[in-house]
Amino acid sequence: MVAKAYFAKTQIFVGDLVRHEEIASPATPHASFNSLVNKKLLATKCYIDDGRLKEVLLTKAGLVYFKNLEEALLE
């Protein structure tokens, strides 16, 4: 979802990720998100106007990872 938002040049927030209960309970996407942040594939940016909002950003390493994944899927 983060890579999709990146390539569509749209914003995605932490809350957007954990609200997808059709994927799993909120704890599962949250744990996956934390894992990707720890691996430095994703980062967050807090908003000064509203500290509750955290935008999720694809890091350079994350961009390389998803581009490699895309190439592997197209082969």
C-alpha cells in the first residue's frame, strides 16, 4: 500500500495501514509496519499541526526493494 501511494504521488498515514481489517486484525498490520520501519524500508513523518497524524514514507532502501520486487514479478 505504501509503494502504491508513493508511485501514485499520494499520502498514506499509519492509521490508513492499520485500519485494513479485511487483511487481518489491526495488530497484524501494525506489527508488519513496525518491522518495515525497523528494517529501514519505511519511515514516518509527524505533522506539526496535528501530532496524531504520521505520514508513512518509502525510504530509498524501500524504493529499491519494491523496484526489485516489481522486476522479479514481471519476469
